[in-house]
Amino acid sequence: MFGRKKAGPITGRIDTLISKAARVQGDVEFAGGLHLDGRVQGHVRSVGTEPATLWISEQGTVEGGVEVPSVVINGTVIGDVHARERVAIGPQSRITGNVHYGTMEMTLGAQIDGKLIPMSGAAAPTAQPPRPDAESGEAAPDARRIAAAG
């Protein structure tokens, strides 16, 4: 749609599995692929230089920040998400925090209570020119402030 090529699904191998019966208190660092069915109370981040992907299932929960190149979220994240390459947000996902992304795919039904923030190197949205105020012909005060900030 709109002349863009649809990206394929995020693929990769799963090196680590945290099952739905598991609860981790503290930060989790991983390399390769991590599939999360359980609960992590702490930050989840990838380490190393090889590609890394985090999959959070419908039962999975992270109570802390997420810092990975690619992430597929179908569960709950309470904290900011930083994915410099790609974020895929499924219909059952619930995110309370800001989502910093390179590219993003979001499915109908996903809930985000926070801001969507493109990371540097990603195409940033262009600011709309301010609309003139109907009475004075000048830009509305809020529009001038937004235009000056951009």
C-alpha cells in the first residue's frame, strides 16, 4: 500500500527460552534470539555484535526497558522499548512506555500508552505547516510553537 514494499516477518533462531512458569527478577542479557513466555522484572537487552531478536509471547511480560535490534511483541511491556532495526507489535500487545523504533509494524488491537519515536537513521515524519487562525490569518499559537520546534 502507498508504494511501499511490505517487509517479511522477523525471523531468526531462538537460543534462549524463558517459559511461562518462569519469573526472573533482575536484568536479562542475551545474544541471538530470546523467546519470552514468562515474566521478567528488569531490563532485557541484547549483547554482542551479532543480530539479536526478542519475541514476547501473549503470556510474556517485561517490567522494565527493552533494548534490542529487533523485537516482536505480543504480550506486555511496562517500560520503554528501543529497537533500532524493527518492531512488530501484535494484536494482543500492551505497552506502557515509549517505543523507539527504526521501522515499525503494528496490528489492529495493539495498545500503546506512550509515544512512538523514530530513531535516528529512520525516516522521521515531516511537520505539517501551521494552519492560519480563522480570525487573524496568523498561525494558531500551538502551531507556531510546533513549527518553531521542528
